[in-house]
Amino acid sequence: MGDNRKILVVGGGISGLTAAVEAAEAGAEVVVVERKPYLGGRVSQFNHYFPKLCPPACGLEINFRRIKNNPAISYHTLATVESISGGPGNYEVNVTIQPRFVNDNCTGCGECAKVCSTEIPNPHDYGMGNVKAAYLPHPMAFPFKYVIDPSIVGTDEGKACADACAYGAVDLAMQPATLTFSVGAIVWATGWAPYDATKVDYLGLGKYPDVVTSVMFERLAAADGPTGGKILRPSDGKEAKSVAFVQCAGSRDENHLPYCSGVCCLASLKQATYVREQYPDSKAYIYYIDVRAMGKYEDFYTKVDQDENVTLIKSKIARVSQAPSGGLLLEGEDIVNGGKVKQVVDLVVLAVGMVPGTAAVKPELPMEYDDFGFVVSSGASGIVPAGCVKAPMEVAASVQDATAAALKALQCAMGR
Amino acid sequence: MDQKIGVYICSGCGIGDSIDVESLSSVAKDEFKIAKLETHAALCSDDGVGLIRKDLAAGDVNCVAIAACSGRVKTDVFNFDPMTVITERINIREHVAWCQPVGEEDTRMMAEDYIRMGITRIEKTHLPNPYSESIDKSILVVGGGSSGLQAALDAADAGYSVTLVEKEDQLGGYMAKWKSTVPTSPPYQQLDEITIQQTIDKVVNHEKITVLTGTTITKVAGAPGMFDVTFSKGDPKRVGSIVLAAGWKPYDPEKLQHLSYGTYPDVITNVQFEEMAKAGKITCPSDGSEPSVVAFIQCAGSRDADHLPYCSAICCRVSLKQAVYVKEQNEENKVFIFYKDIRTPEQSEEFYKKVQKDGTVFVKTDTSKVTIGEGSERKLCIEAMDQLLGEPVMVEADLVVLATGMQPATLDDPILNLEYRQGPAVPELKYGFPDSHYVCFPYETRRTGIYAAGCVRQPMGASRASQDGTGAALKAIQCVELTSQGKAVHPRSGDLSYPELFLQRCTQCKRCTEECPFGMYNEDVKGTPLPHPTRCRRCSICMGSCPERIISFANYSVDMIGSMIKSINVPDEYDEKPRIVALICENDAFPAVDMAGLHRLSYAPWVRFIPVRCLGSLNLIWIADSLSKGIDGILLLGCRYGDDYQCHFMQGSELANTRLSKVAETLDRLMLESDRVRLEQLAITDFGRIPKIIDEFTERLAELGPNPYKGF
Amino acid sequence: MEPRIPFLEVSDAIILSGAENLYWCMQCGLCTGTCPYRLVTGEASEEFNVRKVQRMGQLGLEGFESENCLFACTTCRACVDVCPRGVDIIGNIRGMRRMLAEVGSIPPSLKPIAGSLHAQGNPWSGPRDKRTEWIKDAPVPTFSADTEYFLFVCCTSCFDVRSQRIARSVAKALQAAGVSFGIIGNEESCCGEAIRKVGDEELFSKLAQSNIELFNGKGVKKIIVTSPHCLFTFKNEYPEFGGEYEVCHYTEILSQAVKDGKISFSGDAVGALAMHDPCYLGRHSGLYDPPRELMSALPGAEVKELSRNRNKSVCCQGGGGRVWMETRAGERFAELRINEALDAGAKTLVTACPYCITMLEDSCNVLGKGDQLAVKDLSEVVAEHL
């Protein structure tokens, strides 16, 4: 079977990280490849988790420490899978590493950023706010290494960054590289992307700056986000003291995502707490079809619902428009109360659904998909899908699924 | 081990600009017995690390103190064999150079104290001496339903010996009693056949699996790697770890009198309905006739403060499935589903859609307020407020099915009958479910080596329950593998230390046995703790709890932290340089302090941070040590506690707070203001609050004036 | 409140009447929120809740039958376009109306319409033998075996004096473009689109069958229509009765002729004009570009867009039989469109549907904006510039 006692984990988000550390701590050798310049995936962009309202950085920190302490785990960032050949127990995978333009000498001191004046839209903040073109992806980034944006490579500024580094860490000549791994099993955990809610055109995303998506709102509430954690209206920086959450912004909709994204109700309930905690005189409105707080998450729903300044209204919002008096006007039918919704708010948050990473790009693997792009069958014992590529999942379910995936991969890779 | 300490000081990343590295060298050389001292402009460079590696190779040093950046970074570079080398990272970058004014005397003094504390820490550290006993790697799976069967099969397929115990005479659990299950594959509209028999066959025929049916567990003694399990029949067995997949039971319908259960024979539960469907024909119990109108009442006893406050997650989908049965029996049949919210997450929305298209009538209402009485044309009459219509409706039906929820099998039966001082059951999280409290770590129970899976952990459907069995099996495997190497499991995975007790001085106060979150200690008849090191998660809460200070770890002890505190240079009161010792949680507060440095936030230079494994390891002697040393204030930064606690060891920070409340009285009695000790809850992302916390504490200490013990 | 007793036998009958998707609806209310009645005030706006109407249908309950409720729906399709369950809401409305129509419970104002259709083959009480009066001063060819297109003129443009201008303009433009076309004549009957939406399925099938017999007998293969309503019915509803034709709206033929260089325009600059997308041309048939291409080809055309355009266009309120029902001034959709046109800076509001012309022109006059804004069928503007 050759050198195949290794597991390749594709995707360094919460599912991939979990599969990696769980498999490694059970005795496997693991390589993680991640497309972004850091591990942690989408959860690193979240402010809090529901239902505990705890920061994702806390659990990530533990997982990063497990990686640091475990010589059986290696990882590559800015890495994408180029090709896969072979079969269960014996895969050969080519991985392309995009240049970071910063090598392992980087100490994270930040001198390169000091001399850099070019700014790029901050990818970590979904482009709300800018970041220097020589940047640390985010304060808790792991690996703790800067990135030079390709836009300044070959410019005087790029050179200035290189000159500012006392450790020879800025390497502007870095080229894409290809690595080849021989592995016994592959865990496919490429996660999800938020649905492009500009397609739900009546909700005004992209038309009004004060309509944002739920993932953007996480950044608006995060201490390391574009507003330093203050929930402010993007249009004018005013404190957003009345916030509307529009559920199913694309989900449960045959014109968009026919399935339910599973997490959005709880995410909006959680986000309502951000608003309420920040401004005592604030109001949050949640417009839903059904409130889906499964299992013990019901407790969280009950708790948030008890706040009299959080109002849940059964309504599918039909229109978001500029209110003549300022703010945004939401309109729809208020079903249970037998009336109309006509609510003016400072900020509208669209609860956007989850699109599986496998919807857009399908790897060269025998995996089978449903109509939505979710993986329904791995096609081979050595291929193990994990997390949101299989179905929309919240973090706890992703971790559970990834732990199970770790065992499936282990069975194959260890030839047990 | 004869310690030969090498001290390596980095002047890079602004450290050299901020602090006179020579003065740090002098502290190390003059105040401590060290074998080697080097400074370097970039210690993490090949050249810098080369210095250390050369000294290690030459045998000149075997303990490495690296005064540079935070120990959270460059771990791949400063990476020496933990079995032979003691490595201490002294953080003079994030915790000093990046948060204090350049070149100030106070900045230098701060760095000097970190050098002192770091070297002292090494002096009090021993190389690990892993706990190694003969470890059994077999796995016990408790419960032969969906999750238990899958757990057994997957563990066995990975090469582990498995014993599967099932209290019933048959394997398969509830699944074997069902007619079919909700759709799990595209297009998510056809009911799935029950395939549990195939799994049962694989399990029964697996050479690595021993199946014990009609068997219960009378006792589980011992610890991970050496659990001794006694059964209701047959020989006892030794196993390494346990998957608890004991399943669920339906909510007692006798409690649903408000929904007329027990009043009318044709009001039945979804479990009864399913068994009837499986048996062949759906009929009305009262007269055996086939119903032509069936009404389902969702959340019968669920999402109801008077019954089960939680949602049982699967009942909506079960009723949809059962609606299909009704239509299959006769397509002219009518189905009403009274619901609060239809909960068909993920792809099962497609199934909801299919059942809608079949012509099922859905009525949104508060189902706890539905009234069920005798009908005029049909057997039963249901009255409910139709929130979609805005008016009440009255529906006649032949059969009413109450969609009752799930309760964990462990609710009133400990099942495992653990021989643990803290009780026979795996501690519940809420509502009797022994679930994890952690979003990121769903398999964490408070009994090491025992992993709950399936509906005993939380309400879930069959396919997820079986996945959950696989996940729990991995954790069980991981536990025996790590335990066999003397290593801790999550969250301090890989930690080779374990608590060592100097029992001659034990006073049988039982604090350790009571406070350990993981039930590590049993007790003998006199109350002397009987440690079971493989149950230990190395949080050191017992160490903090012990008034006699007899519990310590090779690399962490009461004496170590006490000595570090005592190593701090405390200027006398006329210098007006107060000193604050900050004991901080290494998991969350420590990284937060790093982040404060990264953001170049500055705070009073009087504070000295000492990371601790958990605030729960706080031993009150440290307060006394600090105050007698002349330290003006003690700050404790730990995780949030309460219902949504974030402590990785359950109650560490809360226990610390409890201990503080006790010490407050003593302090006040000694004329030492209890305000000199302050505990703050700090999340990992709360770095922005750190300067405020320190500055406010400094102000309060200024009001109190210097510690009167200063200079004694 | 006295509880209502659902009658699922009634729901079953509604479904059999064509409301095939009745139970697909999950009652999210997006239809009600999207409905143009939310943009106006008045009785129908208060009473007509399309979600609730379907709810009553699902339960087989009464109480939605009035002119301002079930019969308020203009079948504009705005709700259908966004419905997350893909429900054919118009089909559901039609099915419920049909239940009433079969027992003669349609609103009184629609009864003479049905009568006229029965007797004269048109809804406007025009004598059948006057159907081709509009060609009196400008003759058009008669369809024969070697004619390519049969030009079917909407009953409205056959009998309504204002609307006859549309018929003549279309014919003139087609002639200028050298299109081979002809009309059949007085044997033509109403396409039946609106009466089917009103719920009179029987009458619709009678009209359709009579037309199909006529068309097939004449050897019709391709049809040009003046109204998008006829377009919809010929295209989507006639095939089930055996009428399979290639059907085009005149804007499609003319915009293609412009592209092919077969027609050119001259004369005064048309100035600022904006398009009101008719529901049946736009949302129902997906034709947004042909009229715009045609507009852009006119001399000196300054094409403006209404704030709600293309698939977001707001109905004129003439569909679904509403053209024959009264809506009080101040509560009309068309008034919104007139104001939008003025806001957009248009001098001419063009459209391409006889119902739209009727509704828009009326509102323009009621609002007293006739001096600021002209309402014209696109064919008229085209004909003016030949």
C-alpha cells in the first residue's frame, strides 16, 4: 500500500481542523491544506457562537494548540488541490501553494505594514473597511504570519516592505509551488459560502448600504471588525439601534436555495443579542417563516424571545426600500397578527443561507451530489466528506460530523 | 535531573529598542545559577535557534529559557524534545516591549521580573514521568440502537475489540420497531427503508465484536484504560473506554391529559402509531376501523414549559413520515398537522414540500392550547386557533396522533452504575442529557473515557445518531491510544503530567474529591482520596482545592507558582511602584493579553502576568505568598462562569471565585483589604478591556495605599 | 369566535377546478406582501389578501368571494415570480373563481361581459359583424393560404374607438416593414384569456375551440397579436385544445424588422419616453427587450425607465377581468405608474397592451396630467414616425 498511512484534510475550517486533530490524536499522520492564508475558516469571522455567546477564537485557540503540540499534523495555507489520482489507501494528490510573499522567518512584528500605504478591501471583513496590502489576516491568525497582497509585488512599495523586514521574511520572488502528497485517505471539508443575496433583489442588498448579510453583521459586531465592534450603519456611521433580521434570505426558496440552511434562525437570534447588549434602548425585529431552533437550542430561542425589545414576527419580507424619513422600510404581511409589516429600521440584516463549497467547484473525486451541490455519497472508502459540504450544519454538528469523518479516514489510511 | 539552564534573550521585534537586554542578562546571571546565557537579534532565525541547539547537543544545557515572543508563536522553531529538555518561553515581546513605553525604567523592571519568574519556573519543573500502567484498548459500547451499533462497527473496523451491551433481547433499538425512516437521500421525498438489520448482521458477525443482549451493567469501576465492568449476567470484563449510546424513551403520554391522552382510546402517540404502521394496518384502537381523517398534534409535551421545554428535533419529520403512511393506506385519507413551527431543517425541507403537495393540511397554532373532545360525525373533534386564518377551526378526525418528544434513557437510570465518588451516572448537562456544554467540542462529557452518542446526548434523528456513534467511537479510540502513552485527552491533549499526592499529609477534607470536575478521585472509607490518574484531565483544580498543598504535577505545582511570585522584585513603598500579580487562564486570558500587545495597547507597568492551567488551580496560599511578599494587589483573569460558562474545565473560574469569597473574610480580619484581590471574567477576544481592568485595579490599589506588609 | 369548520371536499373541488398547487403553499405570505394592492389604499387593498384567500381554499371555507377579494386579483404574476414554493397562484385563484363561476356567483359587473362573449364573441358588447370596422379607412389584407402571418387584433382594439388606433397603427407598421399578414374577419372570436381568468372555463373553451377551428380551417401557422393577453393564451393555453401556432407579439416582429433593416423611422424627435411593461408581455412572456429596442430606434428617442420596470413592473390593474370592474380613483395602480412616469421625466408613457392603454390613459386624465404626459401604445408612436 506504500506510504499511505497519512490522511489529507482539504479545508482548514472548523470541520477540517477537527477532523485533522481528532485523527492525529488517535494516531494518524495528517496534512491539512487550506485555501486561505490562515486556518480557522469561516468561524474565525464570527463574533460569537450560539447558544453560549462565546467567541469562536476560544475553541480555535485550543485546536491550534493541539496542532502546535502534535508533530503528526502539518498544514499548508494558500493551498488548493490541483489533482487527485489513485484509490483508497493510495492516493496521490497535487497541491498548488500560492505565494504568500512572506516566508517562515516572519515574526509578526508588523514593520512591513508600517511602511505600506496601499490599502486593499479587507477580505476578512467582506470588504467593509480596508487593510494594508501587507497584512496579518486577523489578530488571532494562525499561522501568525503576514501576507503581502500580490497587487504590490513588483512595485516600489513591495520593495519597501521587503526592505523594512529585518528578518528577510518578505520574499517578493516567491512563485506558486506544487507539492505532492501520497495519502491513504482524503477528508473533503471545503465548507460553505454565504448565498449571494443580491439575487433576492426585493431585499435591497447591494442597492442600499444599510442592508447587510448575516455574515457581514458578524464582522460589524466583532471587536476586531471594521467598526471595532460597534454596530454602526454602513451608510453614515450612525449607531444602529433598530435592526431587522430577515430570515430565509434565499433559503427555503425554489428560486434560490430550496433547502433550509438550518442555522440562520439561531444566528439571527444570536445577532439580536449583539444589538440588545450594545444599546440598551435598541430594538430588534426578526421576520421568519418558521423559527427553527432544534433540540436544546429551543432554550436559546426562548431566552431571546423573552426580551421584550426583541420582536419575532411571522412574515416573509416582500420589500425593503428607503424610508422617506431616513432609514429603511420593510414591508410584508404580518400573518399571525393579521396586518401589515411596515417597519422602519436603521439596519437590515439578511439571514443568508449556506451554499456548499462543492456547489461551485467539484473535485476530481467519485463523490456524488444532490441538486444543491451537497455531497451525498463519497463514492470510495478513502474519500470522506465532512461538515457543510454534506448539509448545512451549525458548528457543533460540523464538529460531530468531522469527528466521525476522522474515524472513517483513519480506518482507510491505517489499513485497519 | 541536574538542571543546566541556558537563558537565551532575543532583542528582535522591538525588544532590544524597548528594553536594555544587558540588564536582563545581568538579572539572569547574577540572581540565578545558570549554565549559559546568549543574546541574539533574531533568536527565531536559523542562526538564533542554532545557538540553542548547539548548546543542547553539547550537553551544556538541558533547560532552555527563551526570553522573546509569546509562547503561542514560533512553536515550530523553539521545538525541543519535551522528554529530555525543559523549555520555558518568557514573553517579553507581547507582554512587555509591545505594551510598555520604550526605554522606561518600569518597562525594564517588568522584563526583569519576567526573567526571574521564567527561570524560577524552570527550577521548579521536572521532566515528565508519564503515568504508565497496562492499558486495555478494548471498547465498551452501551446500547444496541442506531448509534451503538454504528459505534461498535466502526471501532471494530478500525481494529479495536468491542463489547456491545444491549438491555433488550434484540439489537436494533427503536429503529427495529419502525416501519421506515424519513428521507435522507435525493430527492429527499421517498421514505427510507429500515436497514438496521444489515448493520446488526455485520455487528453480530464481526470477529472483533462481542454482543451481550438482555444484559445490563451492574458496575463500572476503574478508569480509562482499565475500566472493570460487571454485567447482570456473564463474566466481568476490562475495557479501555466506553461509548454510552443508551438512547431515548418517549415522553410519558400519561402527562398529556390536556391533549386527552387516556380519555379517548383514539388519541395515541407517534410511537404507538409507528408500531401499528409497522405491524401492518393503521386502525382506530376503539373499534379497529381504518381512519379516514388523521390529525397530528406536534410538540405534544415539547417546547412546553410545563413539560419538556426543549424541541425534540425529529417529531416534525416523523409526523410528515406518518402522514405519508396515512395516504399510503388510502390516498383519499385526509391528514391535518397542527404545529407551532414546522422544523424540517436542511434538505428535509424537500420532504415537507412533498407532504404538502400530497394534500396534507397544516394548521399553525399553539398546540398546547388545542382541545380534543368527542366528535359528532367522526370519533374526535379538535379545536384550535388557526393562526394562518386568524380564526379558530374545528376539525373532526378518526384518529389523533400526539407527536411526543424524546427523553434520554439516562433520565432516571444511571445505566453505567459508575463506581465513582461523585455518583453512578455520567453528569447531565440539562434535562437529563449527558451532553457536552461546548460548541466546539461536542463529545466532552465530565467522565473521561466515556463518550455519549445518539439520542442520549441530545434529541436527533436516526441518521445523525448513527454518525454520532462513529464520532464517539473515534473519541473512545483516541482515549485509549493517548492513555496508553500516558497522555491526557482534550483539552490538554498530550499532557504527560498527572497529579501526584503526598498522602501522608492528607487530612481527608475531601475538597479534591468533591471539586474535581471529572470525578478523578474516589475515596476510601476514611475519606482519603484514591486517585485514578487516567480519569484526570490535568486541569489542576484539585491542586487549587487542597488546603494542605499535597497535590502537584511534574511541571506545575503550588510551590512553582508561589516561588514565581516570590521571585518578583518588589520595590519598597517609598518608590511608589506598586506591584500586581495577575494569575491568568492560559487558554483564554493569556492569548487576550497577547492580543493587547499586538494591538499595542498599553497599561500600568506594575502588573506581572502568570499563566495558570485554569483559574480553578488557584491555591489560596498564592494570595498569602503575594501579600506577604509585599505585592499590592492580586488580579485573577479567568473565563466567564454561570450557565454559559466558558471554562474548559467546567467550573474552574467559578471555583476560584468561591475560594476568593472565603479568603476575603480572612483578609479583612488581618486588616488587609479584600479589595486587594479581584477576579475578572475575560473572554479571549476581550483584549480591549485589559488596559481598563488593570488601570481601574491600579486606581483602587492607590486608594488603599501600599500593602502594609511591604518590606517585611 | 365561533370556530370555522373546514370542508376538505370543497378544497378537493377547488383543486379539480384548476387550483392544482393549492396545498403547495406554505403560507409564508410573500405573495400578499408582494401584491400591488399593498401599494394602494382602498377596499380591495384591505380585503384582498392572496395568501389568506388560498388559506381559505386549503380549508374549503367561504368568505373570499367578493369583487374586492377573490376578484380583485389582476393576475399580474408579481407574486408567482417570487413564490418560494413555486406555487401557480394565478392557477389557484382561477380554480377558486371557477368554483364560483360554475354556480353563477361571479361579480355582477362581469355578467354582461360573459353574456356578450357568448352572444357576440367579444366582451365589449360589440356586434360581431362590426369586428373589422377599424379597417374602414385603412384597409388591411385578408389572410389567405399564401399569407405568412395571421394578425389577430384584440377585441378591445376592434371595438373600442380609442383602442382602434392601436390596431391601425400595428397594421400600418407591419405593412411598412413588408410583413406578409392578414386578418380573417368577423368570424374571429375573443381569445378568451380574461374570461378564463375570471373562472368561466366553459366559455373559454367554447371561444378557444371556435377560434382554433377557424384558424386551422384557414391554414394559420403563425400569428401576430396586438395584445399580450392574446399572446399568452394562444401560446400557452390553445395547445391543449389543439391549437399549435407560432405566436408573436407585434413588438417582436417590428424590433426584428428594425434589426433587419426592413423598416426605418423618420419625422420629429420623439423625446423622452418610458415603457410601462405590461404584465402579460413581461412577467408572463418574458419580453422586455423587443419594445425597448423598438423605442431606441425611434428618431430622437430619449428612453427613460420607470423606477419599477421590467419584471418589477407594477400592473395597470386591467388583467384578470379587472378591466371590467370599477376601482375608485385614488386607489388605482395606474395612478402610481403615471406618477412614476412623470418622476422619470418622461413626456410619453408607452406600453404595448390595449388594457394598459385603457387603464393608464384613464388615470392620466383623472390625475389631470394629460397635458404633461401622453399615454400611447408603442405601435402608435411607431406609426407616427413612418
